[in-house]
Amino acid sequence: MSINLKTIQPEKILIRATNWIGDAIMTTPAVRTIRRNFPQAEISILVHPWVADVFSASPDVDKIILYHKKTEHRGISGIWRLSRELKKNGFDLAILLQNAFEAALIAYLSAIPLRAGYRRDLRGFLLTHPVNIPWDRKKVHQVYYYQGLLNDLGLQPGPDELFLAVQKQDKEKAERLFLDKTQNGPLIGLNPGASYGPAKRWPAEKYAELAMKLREKFKARIAVFGTKDDRKEALLIKKSCEGQIIDLTGRTSLSEAMALIDSCAVFVTNDSGLMHVAAALKTPLVAVFGSTNPVTTGPFSPNATILRKELPCSPCMQTHCKKNAFACMEKITADEALSEVEKLLPPLPC
């Protein structure tokens, strides 16, 4: 059956965003496509609170609705409460970029008459416009995966370019709070964390060695990004540089982290949400990959370099190394990372 949402022209659209920062950033071309196809519609996006800053400055979204899954929208009663809240908005169309059964259930319970999304997670019967996945997801970048959904729904895809905005006042505030403007040298960000598991993490000792080499060779200012769970890694890096780093772990909001990444000359990172932030902001970046697949979730940016070792077992897509050796990460050296950073740095003044 041919599906064409363009013939509908809804007045009020609800987009269900994906659950994690990196995934949400990879949907931004699709969100732009929805806006371009329905320029007159009021577009709302349903997001978890930790993802909201991805869309806070987006010209493609009119309203952000928070899904407080851990508090007032927790459990079956919370889903019912959220659905009643959404129903009051009178949405004509829900486009589900999030793949789970729950996303379709909420749209159905919200009495949204048109519900479109991929036919996944046994939710097809809840959708009025289900779309089959026409390709092997292991061979297609996530950006194309989300754009492909809209193409199959009859929409004209917009540019496959990530969008993320940093407000000038937010950048000035973040730099004032966290950066010492009296120090010279390029600002280089290091992101040693990754939520998926240790198989995605280049060892903190290697980040520490890289930080020391960057300070010695370029007199770089080193900023370590991450959550409070990454403080142990930040401390190790700090010790290697005799305390001369900016430890941002657990100290910034997402919007502040975005502003500071936008200020970096280069960003060195594991496969993580902040990697996609750097890609969307066009910050030059070196991404270290181990267990995950750069074809599908690599940095979608012309300013990105991927460091990885091609091993028979990679990408294994596991959170932990079955051999407990993490060879795909251990074989990547600090000198290799240093070389790639040097290629991305702007020429030093004479």
C-alpha cells in the first residue's frame, strides 16, 4: 500500500523523539524534513528531559513536551496520565522516530488519529501508517534510517545535515563559568566516558598520555567532559598533567557542554552522545571506536576522523569484551590520536 502523508496537511503534529542524546541528534535532519513538508503546522516534540536541549533552539520545533518517565509519567498509570495530557493538544498526526512499542501505545492512547512509524517491536497494529524497514540497519547510517522513514511516508527529504544550535549568550556564559581566558593555547576537549559499557571506552590511561603530549607539543588547554560517573577518569588525566586541566565532569548541563564543545579547536571522544554533539556543531573531532559500528553510528561530519582497529571480532556490539582483552581499544595508541589531532588543528601562529 502506498503511503503519502503529504495529502493530509495536518495542523498539529507530534514527533516522538528518540531516547538518547546521540540518537536525538541523528534525527535532526528528519525533524527538519517534517518542518519543510509541513511549514504551516504546529510541531511539538515529546522528549525525555535529558534530551530537551537538543531541540531547545531548533527552528523546526514549536513546542517541547517533557516525558518524565522516572517521576510523574512512571509506569502504566504514568503512561495513562501522559496520554491524557497529550490528548488535550488535539494532535492530528504522530510521527514516531522512537522505535519502541511504548511510543506507539502512547500515541494510540492519546487518540491521535494518524500514527506513523517503522513497523517494529510488535507495534504495527497500533499504527495507521506503518512502514517496513527496507534495508539491513547494520549497513546504513542512522541519519538515513530516519530520513528513509519519512521518504516512505511520502515526504520530500531535506538535507542530510545535522542541526544543533548554541545560543550566543549560552556560549558566553559557559566560557565565563568554566574557561580561563588568560590562558593561551588551543582548547582541546577529551571525552573518556561512554554510557554503553567499557567496550566503548578507550582506556583512561591513553587519554592521560594524550593529554600530556598535547600540552607538551601544543601548550594546549585540556578540558575533560563527561558525567559524574567519569570523574575517576578525569582525575587520572588531571594527575598526568599535574592538575593543569579543566575538569568538567558532572559540572555542566547539556547546553553548557554544547557551548564548550563549540569552543574547542578539536574534540577527542569515544562513541557517545557528546561525539554527535561535536559532529553537529562541526567541531573537528577524533572519534575512537571499538565495539560499535561507525557505519551506522559514526560521527556524521566532514570534520571527523575515526580511529579504530579492524579485528576479526569487531564490531562485536557488546558492552563487555568476551575475552576481557579489549584489543580493539588497547591497540590504538596515544601517538596515533596525537597525529590525527595535529592534522585537525589550525596552524599555530608564527
